[in-house]
Amino acid sequence: MNMKKISIISLAVTLLMVLAVSCSDVKRTPGKDYMPDMRYSRAYETYSASPIFRDGQTNREPVAGTVKRGDVYPFHLTKDAAGDTANYYASRAVKSPLPAMNETEMKEAERLYLINCAICHGPKLDGNGPLWNGGDGPFPAKPATLVGDAKYENMPEGQMYYSTTYGKNLMGSYASQLQPKERWMVITYIKSKQKPAAAVVAAAAAAAATATDTTAAAKK
Ligand code: HEC
């Protein structure tokens, strides 16, 4: 027998042995569990039934006032009733929890405004969007003139947030369309559009003051 034959035979024998072992019908014992309390959770599984809670569910809602990681500081005022209520006026004192927005965030806020609000309040925030269209549109109520009406120019951001969250007369709530952060972003955008008018006045006053100063300096 040469070496080649020997190796072929020994390979065949090995294969046969492997086959014989793997095809055994001897019932194997289950493996040992190492730390079974880690393998099988002792806590209730998320969607399993729970005998502890009245609704029978293990899944719980977050406790009221819970702040999700990365979420903005919650708005604590609830809608106490429809109309100009105590909480509607209390909202005047609430400040936006957002830090100053950069250009990208402002662009995103503008996009959200154009999608959700401009149809009524107008892309120019003049209260004349296509749904109102100077009274010829299908919407029955005149949307607030966010830019150009002192009432809304002076409206504190918190109160705008209240109305955007809970609705105001014929304007519905935007709580299900926009996240709290997005609502604040849209309001910051509206406020940024309102400011320029005041800023223009301030700039004009400053220019006038400089002009006076120059004259004063020239006179000296
Ligand atoms: C379907 C039309 C419509 C859309 C869309 C709409 N609004 Fe209004 N909005 C109105 C009307 C109408 C009023 C005037 C309500 C009143 O005082 O009777 C109003 C009033 C307001 C006011 C003043 C609230 C107050 O307290 O007087 C703010 C602020 C405002 N809207 C913001 C928004 C923002 C922000 C959006 C988008 C997220 C939006 N609106 C989308 C119709 C709309």
C-alpha cells in the first residue's frame, strides 16, 4: 500500500466515525444553564400581562412631567378651558426653553411655518394665506396678522405657544402636528420676522442720533 491509499482510507474511516457519532439517536441532555436568572428575565417582559396594574398591562406611560432625554423643558400650563382663560394669560410669562437658533435651525423653522401655518397666516405672515385670501378663501375666520398688527407683534412668545398648542377659536391645536421643540422653533421664527420692524425703527433712531452727533462734532 502506498501512502496515498493509506491517507484515503484513513480519511474515509474518520468520516465514517464522524457520521456515526453525529447520527446517534441517543437523546442528549440539555446543556447546563449558566446563571439562569440572567438568561430568563425575572422582570415582566414589556408586552406581557401584569397582575399588578389595574389595566393588566406591563407597559406603563411615563409619569406626568417626565422629560425625555434631549427634549425641551416642558410647558406646564394645561388648557383649563376654551377661550381666554387664567392659563391663557399665565402663559404670557412663559419663555421659550430653546437656546438662540442658528441659521440652519431658523431655515428649518421657516420650513415648518410654511408647511403648517402659511396656508392661513400667509407666507409673509400678513394673515392673508390662500385659505383666507382676503376673505374670498374657504376659511371662515380671518387669521391673525402676525406681522404688521401691534396686538400680535406685542404678544409674548409663551402666549403664542399656548394658542399654537391648544388652539384659539377657529384655529385648531398644532400639538399633534408639531413637537414641542418644533412649536417653539416656529414661534421663534415668527418673533424673528416681527422684530425687524422694531429694529428698523431702532436703527433709524440710532442713525438719527449719529447724524446729530456728527453735526455736534462738526460744530465743535
Ligand atoms: C386653518 C387656518 C390656520 C392655520 C393653519 C394656523 N392658524 Fe393660527 N390662527 C388662525 C386664526 C383664524 C386665528 C385667529 C383666532 C382668533 O383669535 O379668533 C389664528 C391665531 C393665531 C395666533 C394668535 C393666537 C392668540 O392667542 O390670539 C397665533 C400665535 C397663531 N395663530 C399661530 C399659528 C401657528 C404658529 C400656526 C402653525 C403652526 C398657525 N397659527 C396655523 C388660523 C390658522
